[in-house]
Amino acid sequence: MSGLNEKDSINLSFNSSEKKYQRIISNILDVIMEIDLNGQFIYFSPQVYDVLGYQPDELIGSDGIKIVHPEDVSLLMDTIRDVIKTEKIMSVEYRALHKAGHYVYVSTKGDIIRDGGKRKILAVLRDVSERKEAEKKLKESEEKYQLITNNINDLISIFNQNFETEYRNDPVHQALLGYTPDELNNRNLLEFVHPEDRRHLIKIIRTGFKVGEGEGEFRFRKKSGDFVWLETKGRVFKDKDGENKALLISRDITNRKRVVQELKDLNDLKSEFLRRASHELKTPLISIKGFAELIMKLHREKLDAEIITMLEEIDNGCIRLEQIIKDLIESSRLESSELELHPSIENLSFLIKFCLNELK
């Protein structure tokens, strides 16, 4: 009698436990399934209908490979063989055929269990289509921006606060600077900066990390050993871990620097020429004007009217030339910031008429 009571107690406990786990299975979103070692489905929880559109009875007893995308069969079979051999937990993602005819991305995690001495695979299947779609869009976005950054003329890079590179558009770097990606990996930015510009660049970047942005110009060593002038603008942002990073966009301005320097040299040469020419012209002019005045003063009574007129023209010409030389000197002073301004009130109408008369 007591044995019967004990058996009834065991059955009661078993039924209670089965109902409890059945209730748990019914209230989770994931699909619970069992597969024998031949790859046939032997159990499916009702949630399989929500994920794949099948009733459990439509799949139980069938070959699991039949609903797997042809391109994913090899991956899934290798995973199942591995879990049977090693009895380690398996984890695999693949495309499963929905009853409606389209494929659904699913993630399956499972392990070997023993039931009455027989081994089988107990697995949890989850719909990961939304995540896969998000990953696809993210990948497409990354590829699009990668295409853009690799086909512009600017150098794009991301640095941390230790001046270590975390990203760069390698094709553009190699085209402009000559370095392969491996030659730049694990290298500090400052190693390539001209020694005279390092302190300046450090100040720019440190200030940029404080205020959020910065810009500057510096020389960067190419693989050939030559230096290229870069104009760099940067902006600080926080990565997914909350760390401050600097996005730098650099442009080759070597030719612009060269042209600016050539123009400066040419302008300096012009200013020096004007200064020298003014002084060189002034010396003989003083002699010409002085001798003309001396002749007029000493021999005016002996000269006829025509010669006197000529001497007066020489004197007037010297006066005009003196003014031109004075203007040249003032012009050279203007460019060298030596010009002293003396403002005064003038009759604008008179000045305009005077200029017009000078142009006649």
C-alpha cells in the first residue's frame, strides 16, 4: 500500500514538474526544439508557428536540412557534427525557410542531452531577422562612407588622446604619402611630423580636445623622406565607450605654400628694386637739375629765348621726375609698413581736376 502511495507521489511530482516547464515554454518567445543525431526534428514548441509559420506537427519527423537555405546547409551540418563529437554548446546563425516561402534569419544555440540513455540535441531557436537587417544596413552604410573616404583627396583619420591612430582612409594615405597600411599601423602620429612643427601640433591637438575643435598647418614626412605641408582641421567626438577621439581631415597644401612663398619672394624683390631704383635715379637727377639752374643763374643774359625755354623745360621735367621718385619711395615704404600718414583736409573737386589735367 505504501509502495502504491510512493508511486502515486512520484507520478504527481512528475506531472507537476512537466506542467511547470510546459508553462515556462509556452510563455517564452524563443522556439524550443529537439533534434535526433540523424538530424530529424523530434519536438517543437508552439512558438515555431510565430517564427516560421509551421505548426509543430508539420515539422516533427522531417529532415531539418530541408528548411535550411542551400548556402547555409554546410555551415549547419558542420556545427551539428561538431556538437555531437565534442558535446560542446553549439551556436550558429542561418536562414530558415518560412512556410510563406521567404527565408528568416535565425540563431540556434543547443547542447547534447541524454533521455533514457539516448543522446539528442536540445536547442533554442530565435528570430534574428531584425538584427541581421540592421547589420546589413550598417554594413551598407559603412561601405558607402568607406567608398567616399577612399575616393576623395583629403586624408581622414581618427586619433585618441595619445596620438595613436584608430582609423584612416588607407588608399588616400598611400597615394599621397607613399606608406602602406602596415607601415603606419601601431605608429605614433608625431613620429612623422617635422621636428620644428611637433610642439605646435601637440598644442593644437591638446587645445582641440579641450575646446572641441582646432586647425593648423604642419609638415608631414613622406616615405620618400620629403616633407609635405598639410592643412588640418579637427573635431572632437565621443566614441561608443564615452572616450574622446579626434577626427582629423588633412589636405595637401604644399603647392599653395610654394606659390605663396614665391609671391612673397617676388614682392620682396620688387620692393628692393623700387627702393634701389629710387635712390639710383635721385643722384643723377640732382646733378641735372642743379646744373640747369646754375646755367640759368650765371648765363641767362647771354642765352637766347629758345635755350632759356629748353632749360625751363629741363627744370620742370626734373621737378616732375623728383615727384615720381618720391612716390616710388613712398610706395616701397607702404609695403614695408614704414609709411607715415599725415591726414589733411583737401578740396576733392580740385584734386579730381588736377588728376585729369595730369592725364592729358
